[in-house]
Amino acid sequence: MFIAIVANPRVKTRNELLRLAQELRDVKIAATIVIGNLGLDPEEYAGLLPNPYFLSGAEDDIRVTKQARKLNALLDGNVVEINNVVVAGVGGIDPHQNMERVLKLVDAGTLGKRIDITLSYHPPRGCGDLIGTLKVRRGLDELRTFIEKIRPSLHICGGEYVDTCLINNTKTYVLGKGEACALIRKDRKSVTSRILPLRHWRNP
């Protein structure tokens, strides 16, 4: 069973969300993680996607984080185990505070397990963060340092476009704007992953 991770869906209608759920239905999914800019409330997603978790985006508001917290599904600044995969989240609303909180948990040694995957709304500097013709990078230096400290097997984030890069041997997937889904599974001790293009849910 996989964990499916989708970034920046910006779902406008319930019908769009239904089409997204249908596109993911062909894969055996134990849980879904939605990174940033949900468009609809977390409760709407909870009715259609299997075992959903949420990471805030820069365009989300406090209502989104409150609803996700109420569902016990907010990943901002949290470390949780989902389907045997230990996941840490850095949301888009307050990424610096989230990174600080996760690093405190790691430094305190209370987790008892190594973090397998880190997630963020913003990309790390130098990875999928180049803004078109402006040639300006919008990635966070601090996030790159955070990844280097934690050394997860995989980092997954939203970004301007779909990309893959390495940060100190950590494979990093940039999922763009609802254009791709990362499928994650842990077999024994190793994390396996692949990218699934999402082609049909926005334009049926």
C-alpha cells in the first residue's frame, strides 16, 4: 500500500476533487497527503480521499489549519508515522517555526525512529524554485539546511514545476502545481518512491 502525496491542487469545485480521487483510485493507497493551497476545506477532502493528512500552503488561511487539526491530520511542524513511514512537515504559513519545532523533537531524542521523509510547501533553494523569465529563485536556504541536518531518504515539496534533485544524498521531488503525485512505500527498512503524472483531473 502506498502513501500518495499531491502538492498545490487548488481544487475549485467538489467535482474537481471527485476527479482527483478517481485518478488516484487505480493505485492501492493507504493514506493521502495534500501539500498546500487546498482550495476546498479539509473536511471535503476527508470524505473522498483515503486517510488524508494536510500541510498548509502560503495561500491557505487559519481556518484550514484549524480544520486539519480538528481532524488530527495537520502536519505543520509535526512528526507522524503513516503506514510505517515517519514523516515530518514544514507548512507554508510559518515554515521557520515549523522547522524549529521539528528540529527540537529530533534533538530531544524523543522520536525513537529516524525520519524517513520530510515534506514542505516551499521548495529548498536551488531545486524547482526558478521563477520563469525573471530568473529569480524563491526556494528557502533554511529549508536546504534543515534537510541536510535531518538527512531523510526523501524530501517532497511543491514548486514552480516538476523536478528532481539531490541535496546531500537526499532525493528531492518537486511536484509542481497539482501536475504530479509521489507514491511512497516502505519495504522493511528502505523507502521506495515513484512519480505518477496527474493528467486528467483538471481537464476531463
